[in-house]
Amino acid sequence: MSEWVCDCCGRWRVSVELIRGRYRYRLTRRYPERFGGGRNVLGEVASVPELEELLRRRTPLSLADLREAA
């Protein structure tokens, strides 16, 4: 599974997952351990233009703010 993380704080993540036979981009927000940890799924989309729109609506990020996770 591929995953991208925001450069600023690492809380916002986009992963590519195979769901029901189709690849989907899944946007999640991770919470720090001091707040109980975990993650919240903010949306799933099927294409890069849809991902750009989802990022614009739900986060302060753009695609340029993401980097590949180690």
C-alpha cells in the first residue's frame, strides 16, 4: 500500500487501497497519542482530480504539500 503524509505535521495522510476490486485514494487524519491516538477517515475517491477536490474541501493542504511516507 502506498501512502503520502503532509510535510507540515504528519497528521494528514493519503493512502492508495484496493477496496472491492478497485483502487481508491483514502484521506485520513491521525490524532496524537496524547489525545488517544487513532485516525479519522475523511473520504475516499477514485481519481486524482477528485482527491484534489477532497483535499481542498476537508484540509488546509494541496497535493504539493504531501510527500511519500518512509
